[in-house]
Amino acid sequence: MNNQGGQGGGGHDQQQPGSGGGGFNIGDIAGIVNHAQNHDQSNSGDQQLFGQVASFLQSKAGNVQGDVNENELMNAHDKVNNGTDPVNSHEIGNAAALGAIRNVLGSGSGNTGSGDFQQKLIGAAMAQAGKLFDQKQNAGQAGGGSKEDAMNKAGEQVMKLLVKNQVSGMIGGGNSGGLSGLMKLIG
């Protein structure tokens, strides 16, 4: 078993060589929650949800595969941000994942190979999902699911993108192709 149980979990980027099997260590829950709170400029009061979602994502991190469809993310991002039709929590989560990548990579912030960068992306996705869910609910365009579902989906999709593009554990640029795979999504 490759579970990261317990509190805190030790080092940030304990990565198995050749991580093609999927999964990675997302670090401690407090780090993810902190990044989510930093991206939550509306002070939405979602701190408790951030903790629940971070725990859920940490439990799933070891089994994440890179099975994500970028076109689906881009379509959801367009539908959620530009459309008026009702959207469900999974569409909001997909849109938030792409929005977080665009925000974090577009700002040029952070070392893209560090565990902190991974936590920053996941936290940003969670906060973005909460914000989008609230916006759609207030506009009468929430078509099913909960805010927690949207945050879970956003975090999962970011983890899948990190695995698919081999950014997870990419310290010092050993595989610079992974970052360019994510960069194409911000165009």
C-alpha cells in the first residue's frame, strides 16, 4: 500500500521514480487549505469545506491517474463562465480546475516543480470552484450537486492534469515537457 495516512505526512515531494503509475503526494492538508484561503478573496466562509475537500483529495492522491480530457475542461470553462444555461457541480469543478491553472501559471508565481506549487494549484482550484458555485447558485444557474462536489471535482482534475503532464515531482526541470503541456491550457 502506498497510502499517506496520518497527520502531516512528512516531506512534500516524496515521489516514486517513474511515476507513470499515477498518484503523488500532495503534502499536508493545512498547506492546501492555506492556499485555498489565499485564493478565496471573497471571504466566502468556506474554510471548513476547504479542510473536508483537502482530506478527500489527500485520500485519493495515491490513486490518481492522468485520465483527463482537456477539451472537456475547456468546454466546461466556456459554458460556466460565458453561458447562462444551468451547470452542475462537475462542470463547475472542471471549469474551476482550468481557471486555477490559468490563474496560477498565468501569474508566473511559484516554483512549478515543488510540492508547494501543486498545493497552490489545488487550493486555487478549490477556491475557484466555491466562487463559481456561489455565482451560479445566486444567478439561478446551479443545475445539481453541491459546492463540496464542485471543489472535489476541481481538485481531482488538477491532480489528474499534474499526473498526465508529469509535473508532479518535477523538481529541477528533469521533465520540462510537463509544464508546457499545462501551459497550452492557458492560451
